[in-house]
Amino acid sequence: MVLVKTVSKEKPPFTVSDKVNQDVSVKMKNFQKMKNYLKCCCVLLVIFVLVFMVSMVHIWGQQEPIDDFKENSLAVSQRCIDWDKLQTASLPNLKYAKPSALQLPRTDVNILTPWLAPIIWEGTYNYDIINEQFKQGNYSIGLVVFAVKKYVQFLPEFLRTAELYFMVGHKVHYYVFTDQPEAVPNITLKTNRFLHVVESEPYKRWQDVSMQRMESIHQHISNQFYKEVDYLVCADSDMKFNDYVGVEILDELVATLHPAYYGTERNHFPYERRGVSEAYIPADEGDFYYMAAFYAGTVKGIYKMTQVCYDGIQKDRKKGVEAVWQEESHFNKYLVYHKPTKVLSPEYIWDNDMGNREILKNKRFIAVPKDHDEIRN
């Protein structure tokens, strides 16, 4: 019997240097993976930041400054309210005749539009009540007037009568747009009344001066008005206050019935009827014809209206078109599709050359006698 001795081949022993090399190799692979992962994260982060910045620039460019100032501040103030300590302001004891739910205060005129906006006539409201309610808000009112070229001669009477009759007892900022700042009268103002003079360009044509008002008001709302007032009233300078004009005229958007057309049918309104103009109103549309010589609203309400009207004027200019009654045509177009929340009767813009009307119990804001052709040329 032959014994064969089998000799097995054994693996060489695993040395320390081998282990070190293996560990280094694994770590290098992990480091490379981590490096690639970080590169991907950095790329994604850069993309995210760029997208975010572009989005914010777009939002900031589109956001209205009055929204940013008014609405955001309101949201913050609401979050800070201590609801348990909230108190309700109440009106003082006022003595007045009991209102009737069955009888109208006046039956000779319409006092309500189909969209439930009140039409303000003498004898249709109690001023003491609405004035006390308004005082609780601590609001400020801006009165905007344009006095360019020869219209500057009307400023002394305009401002003098405004101090007598306009928003008595309330905080008022007068904004006078003029090409002759030195001609603005230095009148004595009552407490909480302020006069601001804003330089304006003296366009050659009175029509251009008229149309430019929408742009000027819009721009100055963004830059100044929204910081100082809550409501704006816009008026022609060749007028004067003849009796008290107070908070009864204020609301989100307020327009005044034209004294020459308040009783006529829509087919007689001097709307822009040419389809080529941005101020075009179809023959079967429209409620009233409003005069652009006296209107009011919240700062935001006037901001929106002037933006749309100015855009329409600019589009017409590019087409070589001018609306029949300039900015008043665009103003009326806007009000067809954005109904005023309050309508003022012709008491708030009357011309004594038109004589008297039985329905007019008062004439609060009236035209100053003048030669229109001489003043405009």
C-alpha cells in the first residue's frame, strides 16, 4: 500500500498593508460618491435660487405699492390684535327724527341705483350720523386740483372756499398740480390742513392737459398719496365750494352726475361711439353720464381707475385717436364696467348759467363764470 501525501496549497496570509490599501480604496470610492452628490446638490441649489429670484422680481414688479403698504400693514395689525381686550367704539347720543322703513326721504328724485349704490341728494341722509361714524376711523382726505396755465387764476377762490366748506373738522391735504408754483396763493390753513404744490408740465393743448391728469394722479398715488391719505377727491380748479361738502361724498369709488345729462336717455349721452377708440361704449350700454370735474374714492379705488383710463388713453394715442371728451370719455367707459359705489347728484357740480331746478335743494360745488375759449387758448 502506497501512501500518497497530499500537500494543500494555502492562501498567503492577509497582511496589514493589504488591509490599509483596501480601506483607502473604499474611502476613495465613498469620497468620490460624496463629491458627486455635493456637486448635484450645489447645482440644484443654484437653480432653485435663480428661479426664486426671478419669481420675486416678477412679483415685486407687479405688486401695487398701495397694496403692499395698506393690505400688508392691515394683516400685521390684525395678527397683533388682542381680541379679549378689543373694545367697540360707539356713537355719541344724537337727537334726530326717527327714520321710516315705509316712506322715502324724497320722492321727486331717484335715490338708489339698480346696483344699490346711493344717489346723494339734499334731504336723503343725516350728516351728523355719518360724520360721527367717519370720525372713528381717523381718516385723512386728499383734494387734488390741477391749475395749469391760465387756470391758475382760479386757485385763490378755490382754496378759500375749500377752507370754508370742504371736509370741515377733518384732516385734509391739498395737492395742487401747476406749472406756476410761485402763483399758488399763500393762504392761512386751519389745523390739520396741509398744502402740497406739485409741478406739472404745461402742455400746449388743453385736451392734453386734461388727459394727462389720469397719469399724474396715478403716479403720485404710488409715490406719495398712499402714505398720507385714505381718500382722494379730484376736482376742477375753475369751480368753487358754495356750501358744505363732507364725508357724505366718500366711498370706494364715487362719481357725479353731469348736470346737463342727469335726466336724459342713454342715446343722448355724449359717450365715445367710435369703435376704434378704447373709450368706446356700445349704444345699448351705460347707466348715467358722469362728469370728470368732480369724483372721489379710496386711494386704491382711484389708483385702479386712473390706471385703466391712462392705459386706454395711451393705446388711443398709438392709434392716432383721441376720445371725443378726452379723459372724461375713458372715465365713463370705466364706470360702465366698474360701477361706482356711490353717485353724487348735480348738487355737487352745477353751473348757474343753466338756471335753477326745483329738484336742486342745494348747490354745493359750482362753476366760476368764465370765457371757456379765452381760458383754454
